[in-house]
Amino acid sequence: MIVHSLRVRARSIRKRFHPQGYKEFFIQAALERSSANTYLEIGVRDGASFKTIQALTKIAVDPTRTPTMHHLSDNETFFELTSDEFFKVKAPDLLQDRPLGACLVDGLHTFEQSLDDVINASRWMASDGTIILDDCFPRTAERASLEPTGRAWNGDVWKTMALLRATQPQWDVWTLDVDEGVGLVTGFQSPYQVISADQRAVFKSLSYQSLADDPGLIGLRARP
């Protein structure tokens, strides 16, 4: 617990002096660029990112509500649901006349769920909105493992970025070499193009070595 607290404090200090090295900087920048000022965060946990973002409307989605997420501002709403449930049950009414300026996908850290979250969120994005994905550039095979390791873990979200780059040419899909790898998806003037089961299977089967050999798969860009 003491080690974790020290790491959180150190991260907070680094954010203060180098904000452009963290996902929250790009979320806020996306909202400031967009004509829409509604923010959706998938996978909020204790709200460390969610609480820092400034937006007219903020929506949090997580199947588990932590104590810190019981205390919300007037412009904040929390849904204790999976992202699939949220998009099926709540989004049609909630977002019909309220497009998203920015959406953070930071849930299960799996290829399958992060891909579904991007596809579902894309239907509700403003044309100039941005989907941001966390954990897109694992530095080691251990961090990219399919199961949590008990230590720093990114999962295989990177495969979602690779698949989107290969199948959605109408979108701009890039990964910034900051934080844990910040994925950016824009270009929602054009709709999602259906991805086949075979295409999903091909990218699901990619090994970490594929990324290690060619970071261009995820459109890796250097730190700004």
C-alpha cells in the first residue's frame, strides 16, 4: 500500500510538470478542439482521470462503483454498468442529441472489449470528436499478456489499434509514445466499416513479437 501511494504521488508530480506525457492532456485537448463538450469515460475505477477532465457533461461507465465515485459534481453522471450494457440501454436516449467530443476507452484492457468499445462509441461521436485508448504500447511481452500479472499490465489493446489502422482507412488512427501508449482515433465524419470475424481472428492471433518488430502496426509516433 505504501509503495502504491508513493507511485501515485510521483505520477501526480510528473503530470504537473509534464502534462503532455499523459492521456489526460490529450483528452482535454480533444474536448477543446471539438464542437461537442460531452465526455464519456469507459473504465473509471477511482476516477483519477475522470475527475481531472473539464467538460460541460461528463459520463462515467464502470460495472464497479468505487467509494470516490459516489461523490459527483452536478455535470457528472455515473452508470454502474458494463460498457456493452451502457451502449445498448442508456446511450440511445442519453447521446441521441448529445454527441461526444471525447471518449476514453480504458476498461478491460483486452483486444475484444476495447475494439467493441471503439465501434460502439464511434456511433455517438461528434464528427470532430476523438476516441482515446489507454495501454496501447506495452513495453514488454509480460505487460502485453492476456491475463493480469499483478504488476504493470496493458493487455492486448494494441491489437485494436493495429486492426483499426488496417480496416478503417476513413479514420485517422495513431498511437503516441506517451504514458502507457495513448491511442487516438479521429475522422468520424465517416462511419465505421464492418470488420469481419476472420479479420478479428487474424489480429487476435498476432504475437507480441509482431509489435516489437514493427511498432508501425499501431502507428506509433514519438513523444510530442
